[in-house]
Amino acid sequence: MKTHLLTLLALSGALLSHAQSDSTATRPSSFAVSGYLETYYVFDFANPADHTRPDFLYSFNRHNEVNLNLGYVQVTYQHDRVRGKLALMAGTYANANLAAEPGVLKHIFEANAGVKLSKTHELWVDAGIFASHIGFESAIGAITWNMTRSLLAENSPYYLSGAKISYTSGNGKWFLSGLLLNGWQRIQRVPGNQVPSFGHQLSWTPSARVTLNSSSFVGSDSPAGARQMRYFHNFYGIFQLSKRLGLITGFDWGAQQQVPGSSQYHSWCSPVGIVRYTPTEQLALAARAEYYADPNEVIIASGTPNGFQTAGYSVNVDIQVQGNLLWRVEARTFRSRDAIFTSDNPPRRSNTFVGTSLALTIP
């Protein structure tokens, strides 16, 4: 595996070096190497014997051990009308969230190339593996308001593969994208699934204080013979209420056919709200409340009478040790309608943990 990763890095470097020597360039090309490391320790009071936290969590999912959540090395290339990105990763996030991907694909964080279609407008077509257009959170913890990810982020795509066309308005206030995808968080298609999936993203940023976003997914995550169509929409707003106080509100809603060809659907939804207070440039405090309702277990299987219906609450403290190093401490609790937390005997309706992380951005 290590050999495969080194080979990929060597090839990407050679290709980018060749592109930089392109004699037709009208402006110097830009080539950059960067990295990210996020280590953590989490103590789950259920004390799971196998050290694995509840299976609906993909980030920070190991109990009572110091570990790497996400680490990656990234190379980017930017030209007048060409761009590309390759990022290779490791960590418990990759192990959990890309478990269904084969071989070396488990280690790809992003790998895409794009071409600009207009000389005068920001109109691009990109293809490959890229970060999801759904939601306000990323696998990269340093750019999120909480140490851990929300339930709606953990259970919607972090990454996607396919092609997309995107447009950014001249004043930067509007962003519009249409996507042709391989599936719901898939690099490699589900065997037997020949049906493409689609998505859209529309963002409006009227000022530095407000962002509103609408994103969708339409497609199937099942083989063709058992195809069940899935329809999903995410909406969120980010509001800077004052110099020190910010608010994020988000809502996911999805529906999937109960059986292939059915006009009846199972649905799920998830609201979330996050408040963040930054008394100084080095200190931030955040609180989160959320709920995830999937009674028919479309996304999260619980095997209980009422399905997965769980509320979550968390608080965290962030300290910016220096410009590129962030130290975080978080406490979080879940409470479910049924006894879904099975690490204890008997199973419980609630689960609580505390954790800390260090996130280093390079450079």
C-alpha cells in the first residue's frame, strides 16, 4: 500500500511539473504543496471493549486511544484555464468512512482536474473525486465550528465522484453548480448499478455576514435489479450576528422508495443549530443541538422498534495556539428514543463522551 501511495505522489509531481513548462501559458502557473494533521483522544463513558464508538460516527470514532483522525498531503495546480488537485490521506476517518472503497481508493481525499470554459467568466467543468457539495461541514476539522461533526454531516456524503459544472458570479455573491455523480458517497459504483445520480448546489452570500445554501442529491445507491430512488435536500444558513457571535442552522430531508418501483417512500430528516462565541482571536466557544429522525432506518440501522431517532448536544472550547495549530476540547451526549447504544449490557438510550484534538495545517 505504501508503494502505491508513493507512486501516485511521484506521478502527480511529474505531471504537474510538465504542465508548468507549458510554453502556451499566458500567465505563470501556480503549484503548491500543503498538508493537514488532526490527532485526537476520546473517552466514551460506555467504555466499548473493542474501542469502536457507535457505528453512525465516522470521525473521532476510536475510544480511549490517541489516534490520527485525518492526515493528508495535497498538491494543487492552477493555470489560467486549467486546475487540478490530488490529496492522499490516512487516519481513522479514512478507515471508517471509505470502508466500502477498494484498495488504494481508500486513501484518496481528493483527486480532480478542471478546465475553464470561458475567458471572461468563472465557468468551470471539473471531474474526479472531490469534497461533497452537501452541508456546511467538512472532514477537515480546523475549518468547522465543532471538534466533531454533526449527525447530519456524518450520515450524508463527505465526498463524491463524477463531474460538475460550476459558475461563480463576478461579484462573488452567487455560486451555482450541477453534478453528474457515481452515487451516494461512492468512488466506485455499486455493482450492477448503471443509473447516474445528479445533484445541485446554489449558494448566495449577499455580504460577509450571511451565507444561504441549497444542495441536493437524486439517484440510487442500490443495484439496478433492486433500484430504489433516493431524493435528498440539504439547506443551511451561516449568520455572523455580531463581531463575536455566529449562528449556523441546517436541515436535511431525504426520501427513498420503500421497494423498487414503489410510489411509497420512507423519509428521514435532521435539524441542527450551532452557536459560536469568540471573545478573542485565540479563543472560541461553541454549543450545538441536533436531532436525527430515521424511523425506517434508511440511512442508520438501529434494529429497534422506533428506528434511529436520536438527539445530540455538545459544547466545545477552541484555543488557537498559533496561526496554524488549533487545540480543541469537546463534551457531547446523545439520547435516543430506543436503547440503541449496545456497548453496555443492558443497552442504553444515552451515550456521552469527552475528547480533545490538535489540528495542524501545513503550511
